[in-house]
Amino acid sequence: MRTVSTRLVPTLLGTLGLTLLAIPAHLFAQTPPAAAPAQAEPRYQLPPKVIVDILDARPLPAVIVSPSRQQLALLDRPSMPSIAELSQPMLRLAGTRINPATNGPQRSQGITGITLKSIADGKDTPVVVPPEPKLDPIGFSPGGRRFAFTHTRPAGIELWVADTATGQAKAVTVAALNATLGPPCQWVDDNSLLCEFVVASRGAAPKPPDVPTGPNVQENAGRAAPVPTYEDLLKTAHDEALFEYYFTGQLAFVDAATGRRTPVGSPGIFSTVIVSPDGQHLIVERLKRPFSRLVPARGFPKDVEIWSRTGQLEKRIASLPAAESVPMLGVPTGPRSCQWNQSAPATAVWVEALDGGDLRRQVPKRDRLMTLAAPFSGEPAEWLRLDHRFAGISWTEDGTALVSEFERTRRMRTTWAVAAGSNQPRRLWQLSAEDRYRDPGTPIVVQKGGARLVAQSGGAIFLAGAGASPKGDFPFLDRFDLATGNTERLFQAQGECYETIVAVLDGDANTLLTRYETPKEPPNYFVRSRATGERRALTQFTDPAPQLAGVERRFLTYQRKDGVQLTATLYLPPGYKEGERLPVVMWAYPREFTDPALAGQVSGSPYRFNTYTGASHLFFLTQGYAVLDNPTMPIVGPGETANDTYVEQLVASAEAAIDKVVEIGVGDRDRIGIGGHSYGAFMTANLLAHTRLFKAGIARSGAYNRSLTPFGFQSERRTFWEVPHVYAAMSPFWYADKVKDPILLIHGEADNNSGTYPIQSERFYMALKGHGATVRYVTLPNESHGYVARESVLHTLYEMISWFDRYVKGGD
């Protein structure tokens, strides 16, 4: 801080035309401030040992099913990375975070081992992996003969390929893959992959200027650009140079056996590369200048092209500008969602808006689908027009297209069947996207050579679904006849278990691969015969958290005062005695609905195995708390109006949940805490600002001032300027003076989630502190929206338990 000598005060006052009054000299005396006591540097803390032991235990492996349906790949993974791993170098460019040393993502999956398991006999074949493995799976080849994965070394990423019969594996490239915009390799056939490499001749990375050459300037010439709030955008010319340097890559086919490379085309910044089912053509999206400083890389100007296998341009589908002017609720104009018809050798399909991309325009038809077949010399043909916005497409083995569209106003999803060679759609299903009970399921997909197709048996397809019902989820498998619309139930979980379909192992779905669990048995994989009902275990995973084997789960249903049905899952700690009242942690996440009847549908299953990972609120069970998990907090209203009464509905849902947990004799009103993450943190802050229902709250990675997300958030698509009163009423920052109960704020310092930048918590903390609230504000170095480093996770749990022990359990 600069100071002014007291000897200059008269001169300064005189210059300003002011008169110096007779002021005692001691008032100008500069007394050195008293030295502040030394403050100990904060250190990561540990929660109780039982929690540390559970989180340090080896987690259950991830599982990938071979396209041949003959093997599983079991992927071993560490419990949590260290903060040192999370602190590797990071560049934040165009909405993406990369490690400049590796030319890949700043954070990877970090798989440490791979085991191949035969579905026929359960035999295990370990895959040879490099020392100190940091692996990311590419997956099985189309025929299942090989399994590919990348290995991240300190200075780059290399490709490894394993023989699935023997488990023998080797590196087939040097550490020069470019993984800045996603997985760097994809299988073409059993013998080759298409990969993106760092350009060998690119030289040294651009250095920032030692002295700025001028200001950074952005300008808009009267064109509306209502984009959401994004993090990690390009800000300077140097950022642009770095983006071009690191993200430019060279495509090449790689021989899976020898590693021999065949370059494809010229270097570029490739946001999308898709190989045609016959392996002879590529759909390529190349980003180009001028780069936007308003949207992330996916919204940059781009050329959408079809290339030959050798990299020759066969057709330019479109040259698209930056997606800065996409209207609210809208889509870009021009071709989008460009992909291959999976049932044809090489036919490109894409979507074009007929409403200028603006959902608010009233038009007869909103989208159209276009097609263009090899050799791509003709003009694209219009194939289909849709009443509403395109929402997805897949193809069956006989070439029938399953096309979905979505109507936002009613949240209605419609799926059409279009026979091969036809442009006449036939409706299969139409239902609300909010209606879980009527969900017909998702088609089972299989790999056929270079194509991914909906599995078909005669004229029928197979649908696997959650099987939601008033009693919970009971997963199912149906056979659905495309011609008649008749459905046959082939399988459904029965009794006190939760069993999902992982794969259909034969053409008629007589043999199934399922994942089976109960409240007492951890998830394991089984081969199930539909004819006999017998199950044969493929895996024998054990409970990674036996310390919590005694946890009891109860499904609760209750009603809000306006008649909306609500549900929650109540967890009781090991050794709970009926009738004992416990301190209760409520952890929730609000969701918007248009229909109150659908808002009350039951979600989840009481028969699932409890898993405990990360900074889970379920760890309160180790400390004698009951946990009311996911008490539904529906915000209901037609069209775009649900948030008009957000606070009133939120409070009513919270009151009903508290009434229920007290009514059944588990909790008492004086020892209930509320918590949530992200939109759940927003909920927590609002409940503390507008009620005295809770003794304390925990708000993690939340947004608290909606004027900082002025072009919408969650399902709210009206802008701040359209409904400023709604934004204000929903923002707990505007009611910081009303928060009278203790609140713990936690935020990752590198949060890049749209709308939940760390400044949200920082400003909310200052507002709360300014009004004398009881508040603690914890920021986690190098953490993003979710917390992953071991030190961060354990410290977060330490903070959460300490806070509620003091203010909820202890009753301070």
C-alpha cells in the first residue's frame, strides 16, 4: 500500500482549495501495526480411520464386453489418484484441459491392470502391461481378436495392443499420440486402427511474450450471442497459438501387429473422425480460424468433409461458422450430427434445422435428415422431415432406422421406424421423457464388422430397460416386434435383487450376461439361461467395504402438501435399534418436471448393493448418523414455468421429508442437517436462506447468484432479462442476510463446470461473512467440479463430518 507523508497534507489540501483545520498531530502519527500472530499453513486432514480404510480398499473392476461376446475385460483401477498426480502441468485451452508434457488429457482413467475372462469357462488371462502403468482402454477390436489401450508416459502417450487369446501385449507406437480432443485411436478392423499423432515437425511450443504488445480486445457488431457461461476459454493471441500447436494432429492408420503407420491426409485440428462401416472413407470435422473466445472448441468454425481412406477430399458437406449466435433452446444452422448409416457400406447422414435453429419459431417441420452415398459425387438427398428436434438415430441389422425426436414444451419423445430404402416413418413409441414407468427400454446393440447395429431376431429387436415401478426398479429384457408393435417379456429381475442385462449372448437371447446384486451381495457377472433359469457365476468380487455390511436401507414414500408424491431412500447405520432417534443427514438434488404425476414416480431400487466411493455423504453412516438419500425435490410447472415457484416448492418438499423421517421415529427435528453438491448445493443454500428447518448445511461446488448465469441454467431456458424476478428469487446470494444457521462451503479451485465457477462460493462467503453468518469456506487445490485426489476426498469428508458433529449431532 502506498502512503502519503503527513508533511505533504497541507500542500495537498491547499491544492484542492481546502483549509487545514487545527487537528491534533497525534492523529497523523503513523504507528506501525502490531505484528499478526503466525498462522500455521493448512494441511490436509483425515476423517475417522474406518472411512480411510474403506476408501483405500481396492474398488470393483470396470468391465468391457467383447464384440464377439466371448470375453470380458476386467479393468483394475486405483481407489483414488494422489494430489501429486492431479498437480501435473495443465493448460486450459478452449474448454479443454491438457497436460502439455504428454499432449493428452490432464487427467486420465489411470487403469493399472487388465484381465481377460472367458465367458464360456471363466478362465482368466492376464494382459501384459508396462511397468508403472497408466492405462486408458481403447477396447476390443471388432472381431474380438485384440484389445487396445494407451499408456501415458511422462513425455507422451503410446498405443499398446494385446492378443486376447494369450494376453501378450506390446507397444505398437512410440509415445507420440495426440489425445487433446479425446481418445486418440479407434479400431477399423481386427488388424488396424486409425490414430491421431503429434505432428513430428511442429518444433517448440510458442512462448508467451515477455512484454505485452497491446490489449486483448473482443468486439460484437450488433449480433446476438446468448451463450452459457464457459470456463477455460481462449483469451489471448498466445492462447490461440498454444491451442493450434497442441491440438493439431496427423491422422494415420496403424497396423495392429507391426505398428506400421500409413498417414492419412494433411495435419489439422480434428474434432471428429468417424470411419465408414466398410473402412474406406472418413467423416472428418476440422476446426479452423478464427477461433472463438466466447465458446469452447466444439463451437469453433469447422469444415465438415468426407475423405477417402488415403486422405483425399471426396466431398465438403459444409463450412460452418463459430456457434456463437445459436439462439436459446436452439441448434446451429447447417449440417450437424453428421454420421454414417451403420447398415450401409458408406452412406453419410446428417441433420439440418428448418427453423433457423430457433425452437421459438413456429414452423410446420423443425428438422430434416439428409443422406449422401458413396462415391459422394451427387447432391445430398432429403430423406426425412421431423415435427420436432432430432434426438438420435440407430439402425437395425436389416437396415431399419430408428429415429427419435424430442418436443421440449411437453418433454415428449417420439421414436419412428423407417424401413430400409423408405422415407415413410411409422411411430413406435411416444411418451414423456419424464415417465419412467412407461419407458420401453433401450435397443441392444451388437458389433458387426465395422458397424454397430441394433440386434435383431427375425423382425424383432431386443429392448433392455430399468423396469421402473411404484415398488422400485426391476430391470427387464423384451422382444419387440417392429411390424406389429407386440412386446414379449423375456426376462425381469424378481424378488429382493437387482439384476441388469449386460449383453445378449446369442441371436435369440436364450443366453444372457447379467450383473446381479442384492443388499448383501456385491455386483457380480453371471451367465443366465432363460430356458432353465440357472445362473453361472463369472466373477467373484467381494465386498470392498465390509465395515458397513450392517447398513439397513428402507424405501420411503410420502406426500407434499400440494399432493405431489415424493420418495426417498433411508439408510440406517450398522447396529441401529428400532425406535432410536438419530441425527439425520439429508442429501438431495432438485429436478424439474412438467407433470406433477410423473414427478412422484419412484426412482431406484431398495435391493441394490451399497457402494461407497469418493466424498460420499453415505460415510456419515460410519459415525452414527441416519442418511436420507435423494429425497425427491421436484420443481413442477408447465412449459418453462416450473421455477416461478422454485423456493415454495423446495421448502414444501423439505418439510415433507422432515415430517416423514420424524414420523417413523428415526430422526428428531432438532438434529437434521441438509447437504448437496452442485445444484444440490444451490438447494442447500436456498433452504438455509428461506427456512430454519435445519441445524446446519453443507454446500459443495454450488452456484448461488443466478445473475452470473444470465442465459439459463439447469432446465431454465428463460434469460435473466426475461424473468429477472425469478433469477433473483432463486439466488441465495440475494438472501445472504437471512442465513442464520451454519453453512460449510466447499469448492474445487479448478471447477470448470458451466455456471459453478469458484467465484460463486467466494462471493457467497463474503456476503455471508459480511452479515455475521456462521460459515466456513474450504477450497481444494487443483480440483474440478467433482473431487478425485485422495487428499482432497479425505479432507472433504473430514470437513463434512466435523461440521455436522459440531452443529447437528452436538447441537451447538
